[in-house]
Amino acid sequence: MSKDSIAVPQNGGGAALSNSTLFADIRALFKGPVLIANVLPVFTGFWLALYFTGASINDYWDLFWLTIIGSTLVMAGALVINNWYDVDIDTVMDRTKHRPTVTGHFSLKLVLTIGITLSILGFILLLFTTIEAAIYALVGWVTYCFLYTMWSKRRYTLNTVIGSVSGAVTPLIGWTAIESGFHIIPIILALILFIFQMPHTFAIAIKKYDEYKAARVAMLPVVYGLEMTKRQMVVYIACLLPLPFYLAPLGTTFVVLATLLNIGWLAVSIYGFFTKNDLKWAHVNFLYSVNYITILFLMMIIVTMPAFR
């Protein structure tokens, strides 16, 4: 379907939007919670690179702001382009029908312009850090915008695997602004994020099963059913179990707490085979996954704080 052929409600004859509506529209356009969740791993990667190289953040404030602002703009641009492209299926799904691309508060042409402009500005800023950081950002952007949004999302259940790549590069962007990415720490961080996104996304897909089915998006539970999805969730979460041990340089406290988080998530997922309320279980799994990744990356920062003066 052509983007120009999509009928969306208009905003009342061009009347000015209230401040609250405008803020809500901007938040929806940039997918605020998703954007914030992706900035944290960038910061963590940068922070840990300083820690493991023995550098002081006081000597890298300019590089820090270039990295954080640049990566945020690139990710925001990708998310906006995703909104622009997905407007047709967003009109079908309850969870997305209030986005400004659907309501008509922002024109599709304006949204695309914003997405491209933010992306370009972000890449320019990242080029003032290191080429490697800019390359990782480019990999994430291309994967999310083209390989995920425009190619695989509506066609293949592997869309979740492909989309997970874009989230996995975020700590590598932060780390490589300081040091080469060929180091066990940023590689493990990327693996954690890649694997985490699979059960996290599957939980969302189960919660919004009817909406994804109506929009004809090829999510795993829609195509292969809940039992297959539950089995894959358990497998992916089990794959997280050994990863904290590769982060042993962060200390025993971190390894123990991360392992307990992994075991807890595995237990929650296994319970899915015995529950009679799949929607409630999927919601609990979703909440656990969000808190899991936030706590894990915040712990990495906290346990290394004493090293900085």
C-alpha cells in the first residue's frame, strides 16, 4: 500500500495542538521509553570503557556528550522512520493507533524529514568520536530501518532476530568511542542485549497477539502458536545463564546478582507451560524483562563507581 493512499484523521482544520497533546505526540513519535532504554546501554558501554582503560571521565566530557547525543539522534531518527513506514499497520493496532502519524497531527512527509534529518545529524556527531562507533551506529540504523522495518517485519518470524541486532550494538557504540570493540566486555554486553530482546519481544507479541494478527505482522506466536513461542523463550533465557561469568572482572557481587536475575527470569518463563492465563503470564514476563535489563546495566555502572573519583 502506498503511503500517500493511507487515510488518516485530520487535526481539526489545522488548529494548534495543546501543549499536552504536542508533548504526547512527540513522545509517541520518538517512542520515548524505547529510546531511553537504548541510551542506557550506550552510556554503560562508554562508562565501562573508561573503567577498563583506567581513564577519567573528566578528561572525556566532550567525547561523552558527542557519543550520547549523537547515538540518541541516530536511534531517534530510526524510530521515527519506523513510525513513518508502519503507519498502515499502526492504524490497525490499538497500541499504536494514537501515534501522530495515524491521527494526522504530523504529516507523513514531515515525519520522514524529521527521521532522516535526525539520523544525519547523529552520524555527523558520531564521526567526531571514532569511525568504529559511527560504523556500529550505522549497522544498527540500517538493520532497524531496512532489514527489520521494511523487509522482514511483515514477512518472516525471524524479524525479531534481525531487529535484535539493532539493539545489541548500542553498548558497542559507547565502548568504541573510547576503545576498540574487540574486547570481551562489550561483546558480552552486546550478546546479553541480543538474547534478551528475543523473550522480551515474544512476551509483547503474546500480549498483543490479536493486534499483530489483525495487522498481519509475522510474529512468532501468530505464525507458530504460543507453545512454540514459550519453548523458544525458555531456550533464549537459558542462553543468558553463562554470560555473567564472562563479566567476572566486574566483581563477585555483580556475577551473583546477575545470575539470580537470570534464574528468576527462567523460572517465570518455565511457569508459562503451567499457567492457565497466558495474557497475565506474558505481562509478568514483559515486566520482568524490562526491569531485568535496566537493573543489569545499572548494576554494571554502580559496581564500578568506586573506581572513579
